[in-house]
Amino acid sequence: MVAVAVAGRASFLPLAVRSLGRTDYRQTWQAMFDFTTARGDETADELWCCEHTPVFTLGQAGKPEHLLADLGIPLVRTDRGGQITYHGPGQVVIYLLLDLNRRRMKVRELVAAIEQAVIDLLAEQGVAAERRAGAPGVYVGAAKVAALGLRVRRGCCYHGVSLNVAMDLSPFLAINPCGYAGLAVTQTSDLGISLTPAQAATALARHLAAQVERSE
């Protein structure tokens, strides 16, 4: 666990960043749920960085018909918002465990902050990216490079954002990504960015911390 500092701030931020390595989705989801359930007024906010073993996840209101083919990859119906997506090795996932009430932050503001963090990271690497109205996530041209989904309980959020870095993208062909038929996906390694998943996780956590703290 490390504390994250933002340039221009005199002290360390009350935001812990944890690197979990490669994890099972169900176990990590349960840990997020337990953390959120047990947290109190003085519990520090955390960012959890990880990669997952291959899994399709379907949001709370997700439609199973968006899974188009059985590849032998498990499908987990989870409690985040959004439709279906894929997680696998080489993709950076960062979960944001934040007390939104304490930060006086609305969900829409958090979504915009997450998207901006990814946009800023890509811009830092010379790649222009954008958000799309009504379709949360980050896009480079017509292709989606980052997806997000959140859950809020008692004013605290969990789940977060996934950034495709250097992974096998073929499982995305077996789904309608985020519920959109024919949506193209891309990854940073195909955009000329040489960051490893570990390097991308560190950089994205830094940008997320800057965005979250800017909201205070």
C-alpha cells in the first residue's frame, strides 16, 4: 500500500493505492463488497489495481443475449451498472472504493473524473481520446479502449474502470461490448503506447488520484 501525492499538494493524500496482482474476479468483488459494508466514517478511500483471470461480467441490468458465443470463459452476473464486458490478463482494472458523501461528489462527477483520468493518461502518451455522451467509457476514434461500471451503497462506491493495455482482444468478439453490437475495441499497445500493464496501472492510478482529489 502506498500513499499518492499530487503535484502542488503539500501533504500526502488520504487515498491508498493497493496492487493486487492477478486475481479472481469473484473473490475481488466479494472483497470490495466486504470493504464497503464494513467501512466507517474514518475509513480511508482506496484504489485497487489488478488484472483478472479471463471472465465475462454482466451488469445488474445486463442482458444475457449480449453474450454471443460460449468460449468456455465464465460469465459472472455482478452488481455494477452497465452491460457485458470482458476482463483478462493484460488489461488493467482499477477499483475505486470511495466515500462519495465525504468527498461531496456525485456519481456523474465521478464518471467524468474517471474518463478524464484515462484521457489524460493517453494524452500523456501522445494519443488523443474522447468520451461519448450516453456511452460511458473512453474511445480512440471508433474503438473503445476503457470501460467503466460503478455501484454505490450508502453513499460509498466500488467497482471502477478497465483499460485495455496488452491483452488478447479476441474474447470481445463473443460479446456486444457494453451492450453495443459491433462496437470495436482497442488497446494501448496497438496505439503505439509501450507501457506494460504494471506501468499503465501506476500511471492511471496517479491520474485517478489527481481527478478524485480535485473534486474536494
